[in-house]
Amino acid sequence: MRKRARTVLPSISILLLLACTGERPLEKKVLVIGIDGVRPDVLAEIPTPAIDALAAQGAFRGSVITQAQTVSGPGWSSMLTGVWPDKHGVTSNSFAGNNYAMYPDFLTRLELIDGAFSTFAVVDWAPLGSEASGGPLLSDTIDVKLDFDGDQLGYQEGDNRSVAAAVRFLEHQDPDAAFVYIGYPDVAAHDNGGSSQEYYQSIENADVHVGRLVAAVRNRPTYDREDWLILVSTDHGHRDEGGHGDDSPEERTVFYLASGPSVTTGTLPSEVNIVDVAVTALAHLGIAIDPAWHLDGRVSGLGAGN
């Protein structure tokens, strides 16, 4: 699916570069991967070659302390809108009182800025993509939004189908911005505990999914003419016995990963947080962050010349 040409204008520096070299700038694109319920201390202990490779080519911080309540509704709302619960209004998994009309998800904000952006999302937790349980967080303004029912399918199968659909879309269509949700690690921790082998294996499986998504991006026939920013993060952690919703370090500590040619490699500053995901994605795509939006996030990980 290819939409009409966008109206976002290149910067003066890019125009000067074009004049000097005659080369076209790389087309900027974004893939956000959200993995539910991943403890960074566990992530550091187990083999995750795909995530490790992204971190080696990008910027990572595994000691981010989220300011949102440590449940999924507030966590994903904060990450995808770029504001904390006092603004987006979601403080539980009921999604009651949401203020998405004022603080939409970043894909919807892109569409509202310029409908020529091509946007894609796939999820298997119902409130993210459908009206179930007070959703959706991701609006119907998004060009292509796929919803798999993880509660019915099981989240292992739901994740398999979500990632397979995302791989097909990334390889054969032309999105400017995409979001892919992976839900099983959270379920594995609830069922078996946050220090269980089942939880560890679920994160290893999520890493395999990340590897498939990265490969799909790099297999695109136009990849050498594109500048992909890949952002990976999580909404909350888990207690050793499983469960979350309180303020322990195991529940509140999350991670932020940015990778791609436009990223300054290394360790991110302590101020980085999950609300930076939406803002960084928008900035990479050339969107000037309007102070009137009152976003809480900041651009994290991108080089000064992005």
C-alpha cells in the first residue's frame, strides 16, 4: 500500500546536501516493538541475540523507572501517546477516563498531521486495538490495524500470528511507521512467576520474534534507500512470584532500546523513559514536536543531525 506524497519538508541541511551531492536522502521509517512485562534484569541474564545486536548498533538503557502505574493499560498508553497518566487519563486496565482525543497514539497523530503517512499496527491484547475493555488505544485512523485475540488463541499463538502478519506487511508493503505488540512474556510471568524458566523462555521466544521483524525490514527491496529506526521497550516488569501493579523495583524498572543509522550508539542518559518512544518516533519521521501538544516525552537516542 502506497499513499500520496507527504508534505513534511526536508531540513535546510538535507537540501544543501542534495545540492552538493546530487543524492537523495534516505527515506526515514520507524518500527516500534512492544514486549509486555519484560524485566530488564532477566533480559540481561538470558540469550537474546536479536535484541543484543540491535543494542550493539544503537542505544540502550536497562534501568528506566517508569512513572506510570505498573499495569499494562497505563504503560502502553504512556509509551504510545508520549504522555503520563495524569494527561492520557488511563490508570488501570479498564481504560476508563482515557483522553486519547487530546493525546492520541503516535500512529494516529501521524495520520492527523498528514494522511499521506502509511501506518500499520498489529496486536493480540484486545484493548490495544479494539473496543474491548474500554479500548482501543490505537485508533481506527491507522491505515492497517490487525487484532488477534490472544485470550482466545493463547498469547503464544497470538504472538506468532501477529509477527507473521507484520513480517508479511513489512516485506511487501510500504509503511512509514509500524507498531508490533508481543504479549506472551507477561502471561508467562503471571502463570509461572517472574523468575521461572517458563518466563525466561518466553523472553527468548520474544527475541526470536524481534529477529524475524528485523530481518523483514532488512529484506525489503528498498532497504538500502531507507533509514529505519527500531525502538523496543516494555510497559512494566514482574515480581519474582509473578504479578505487578505495585512499586517494587522489579515491577517499575523497564528498558528502552533505539537502533538504526540515525541513532547515537551507547548508553542512554538516566532521564530516558517510555514516553520518549512516541516522541522519538515522530521526530525521526521529520515531525516538529509542537509545544501545544504538551507531550512529556523527549527525543532519546537520535543523533543531532537526524
